[in-house]
Amino acid sequence: MIINGAAFLITGGASGLGAAAATHLIEQGASVVLADVNTDDGKAHAKALGEQAIFVETDVTDADQVQQAIDIGVEAFGGLNGALSCAGVVLARRTLSKHGAHDLESFSRVVQINLIGTFNVARLMAPVLAENEPNDEGERGVLVNVASIAAFDGQIGQAAYAASKGGIVSMTLPLARDLAQNGIRVMAVAPGIFDTPMMASLPDEARASLGQQVPFPSRLGDPAEFAQLAGAIITNPMLNGEVIRLDGAIRMGPR
Ligand SMILES: NC(=O)c1ccc[n+]([C@@H]2O[C@H](COP(=O)([O-])OP(=O)(O)OC[C@H]3O[C@@H](n4cnc5c(N)ncnc54)[C@H](O)[C@@H]3O)[C@@H](O)[C@H]2O)c1
């Protein structure tokens, strides 16, 4: 798919990986809808990106709000050609700690936002994309979901986060198979450790230590590198039904 002239919904587009993807796609001539619960950062980023970017306050777990963001994008840009599901939250909590058993509420919340929110966007984007005129390749749309290497190497305290990301990994192939007849591709990216506001909550020492664990290059990932891969996935029609680790070869240990 040619990025220039296409329009994309980007959940989590107010910050971090989603914001970087929005910048990259705008630079390539696309239009973007930033769909995020973070209104202040979302509005500011949309303003900085210019006329081809709009912000819509959206909770990905809410069917009506996601539908509204899609409708606004279709209205503003004459259609949508894909979605990047970057919205997500992280949680560090052991299954059993000195405080007792892991609470069910926080486990459910992480799965609700990361996994069910991602599926919510995919299922509501599908009918819109399926109506697009196919390009020469027969392609009508592309969905890029964001998993994590925690889906494979979940660490101590990551049961909820890893479960939510594992779900994104596991649904990549069935989503791609479901939507193949509609000319819609579905991919997932499993980032390693990227320097975003999500990681900024960690102390500098912890961030430096994580960076040193990456075999090469031994540093945290730059969100622009994620954006570059998202752009490559959109552009390359043969990429479908697969999860790409973007991690400098790190395999996380138990802690
Ligand atoms: N940074 C990393 O090292 C890393 C590694 C692996 C995977 N990821 C994943 O990448 C994605 C982006 O993370 P990031 O590092 O850019 O974090 P971030 O915190 O900078 O951005 C996440 C965005 O998601 C938004 N969001 C949270 N809940 C939402 C909801 N219910 N509805 C809509 N938006 C919501 C937040 O407001 C925020 O703007 C997440 O799914 C995260 O799990 C990040």
C-alpha cells in the first residue's frame, strides 16, 4: 500500500510509539486520526502534525468511542486505509506477593485495554476497510497491532501484561485468515525495550541496565525505529499474518 495519500487510525497516537508512527506517516504524506484517552498530549501532537492530523478522544475498550473515531476519520479524510493499534498499558505485579494474591481487577484491566481494545479496533475497522476500492494488488486495508516481546519472554510480575500481548500474537494469524478474502492484511510488531513515556517511569539506572541487556545495538529502541517498521509493513504487500520482533536480539530473563 502506498502511504502517500492514505489515511490511518492510530490508537495510542498521543504518546510514544503511536505518536512516532503518526509523525512518520504524516511525513510520508498520509493523514492520521490520533485516538487516545490522553486528551492534552493527543491534541498537542495533532496540532504539531498539522492539518492532516486530527485527535479524537477515544477509549479503545469502548465500542461507541472507537466507532466514532473511525467515523470522524472517514468523514475528514474520505476514508481510512488502515489502523495501528498502539494503545496499551503496562503492569508489574507478582501472582503472589507479600500483599497476597494478584488482584483480578488489574489483570482484567490490562487484558481489557491491551487485548480486547486491540480486537475492538480490528473488528470495527474491518467493515470500513472491506468497502475500500482495492488497489492493483487487490489490497483494501492493513491492520498493524502492537504486541511485545513479553508475549514470548514474560518476566516476573508480567503475567497480566504477557497474557494480553500473547493474545495479540495469537490472534494475528486468524485475523489475517479471516480478512484475507477482503484484501485486508493483519500484522503485529513485538517491540523490545523502547524509549517512550511508558519506560520513562523507570529510574535512569534501570533504563540503562535494560539497554545494556540488548545484544546489539546495546541501547533502548528509538520510537522512530518502530515507526519505520510500521511504515514498511504498510508498504510491503507480502507481509501478512506474522509477528515481527523489533528488539536488537534481546531475550529477556526472568527479571
Ligand atoms: N515502550 C516499550 O518498551 C514497549 C515495548 C513493548 C511493547 N510496547 C507496547 O507499545 C504500545 C505503545 O507503548 P508506548 O511505550 O508508546 O507507551 P505510552 O504510554 O507512551 O503510550 C501508550 C498510549 O496508549 C494510550 N492509552 C492507554 N490506555 C488507552 C485506552 N484505553 N484507550 C486509548 N488509548 C489508551 C495512553 O494514553 C498513551 O498515549 C503499548 O501497547 C505497549 O504495551 C511498548
